[in-house]
Amino acid sequence: MATIGSFKLEGLVPAVFTPMTKDGEVDYDKFEMYCNHLTSKGMTQIYVNGTTGEGFSLTLEEREKIVEKWIEVGKKSGKIKSIVVQVGALNLHDTKAMAEHAVKMGADAIATVPPLFFKPKTVDYLVKYCKEVASAAPNLPFYFYHLPGATGVELCIEDFLKVAAKEIPSFVGVKFSSNDLVDLIGCVHVSAPNRDDGKFNMMFGYDQIIMAGMTLGADGGVGTTFNFMASVIRKVLDSKDKGDCIEARLYQYRTQQTCKVMYKYGDLLGGSVAAFKALMTLIDVDLGPARSPMRCPTDQELEEIRSELQNIGFFDWYNLN
């Protein structure tokens, strides 16, 4: 296992869904099939129990068992190299319990969202909270999950990094799920004295503009769309690296088109995860429905989703070689 100072995520890291039965129970029988789907697309790192995984709709026991299952089908089989567990919960007790469990099970790193009800108003408050979480797993690399659109915590992450680097020995980086590219530039230019390479591990979490995030210095991405269109995202990044910005923009636009359709139906279904899970069904990776308060699309809605995806050409290019 890599040391804290050398651990680094790179490339595409799918934020994984949680397979469910039609009755809304976790479907542990589908994890191996799902793992095989991901690895067939070249995915060797995953991010578990985050937003895409419906972490906040799951019980503590379910979240822990999900980690155990991913360790079983992914790590022990040698198919998955790195598993990052999002341990953030609505109370610190459960959050620390999941951090301790991640250590026990052999996860590679942990991440947390900020407090979601009594929200931190200052960087110092946020760092203090994260330090408490990280203390439950002091030997695991620790990431902060910055998702201001959902958490409502919109502090400057560049400022957070400067303080966290001094206060949290296991702190290595951020899942930066924000379109604030000004803040991202600042984060990329802040040094981290506890890392071997002197830089924070910045993982971009805004799939629709990953071209911009990577251009500005992110190390890779953690995203939902990598579950079903990793080949398109790779075309974005490969074209960018070759200096062909026109082609990179074309593939980036395809990502945006897909997300627009999904978010449209996500509004109807109570959350975008429900729409994205419907899309997975349409590409023959049936992970079941999203849990309430989200709902399944009706048969008619599913056909409408299929039709709109067909109209933008999704089924012609989502699985490019």
C-alpha cells in the first residue's frame, strides 16, 4: 500500500452507483457484474458511497457492507487498484465509524463532505471538522469532497488547503466538484508540505467541463459519466493533450448533451442519480432503481429517455474504441 505522502489518484475514477433491487434494497449480487463492467472499460480506481452511490440514502450498516463487497469483488480479485470511501454522514459519530471501518477493511483512502446541517461558515471551522474525521483513520490518505451545489458550503478551497496542510497530517487532496475554475487554479498552485511531490492531489468532479479542469492542472476526474461514457471522456483528454482543442470540444459537448438529457429527467424523478441509473439499464448494465425519495421512470419515461439519447447520437458514440 502506498504511503500517505505518495498516494495519488489519476485519470478517470468512476463514482460508483449502488445496485438496488426493485424493492429498494441493496442488491449485493450485482456487484461482481458491475465491477466487471467497469474494469472492461479500463477502470481500476473507484469512489464509493458518494452522491452517485446514494450514500445519504443508505444506513450505516449498508454503507459498511457495500465497502466490504467492493473490497471482495474488486481488491481481493485484483481487478480494482484503489478504493476511496466517502465516509461523510449526517453525524460525526457515524462518519468516524465508517472511517475506522474503511481502515479495517483495507480501503485505500477516505473522503468526506462537510457537515450538512450545521454548516461551517469559516475555513478554520471546516478544517477542525475534517481533522476530527481524519483522526479516525490517521494512516489513510484523506480527501475533502467539495460539492458546494449540494452541500451549500461555498468556502474558498484554496484557503482551506493552506490551513488543512498544516493541521491534518493525512490530508492529500480534494474531490473538486465545482465549476469555480478561479478557485481551482488557486488550489493547483498551493503547495502541500506533507506530500512527497509537493502538490495536492486535485481530482475534478464536474464532468461537463473536465477539459477545462484538466487544462488548469487537475490530476484526473471523479465522475458519474465515467460509468457509461469513459471512452468519450478519454477522447476529450487525449485530444486536448495532442493540442486538438476543436476535437476535444466536440467530445466534451457530447458529454454536456448527455448530461442535459439526464438532468432534465432527473428533475422529474427526484434526482439525477435516478436518471443515470435508467441510462445504465439502457446500455444493458441493470443496477436497479434509485432509492426513495427518488423514483423509477415509468415505461413511457424510459422510452422518452431512450429517444432523446438516440436523437443526440448517444448510442452511436458512447462506447467508442
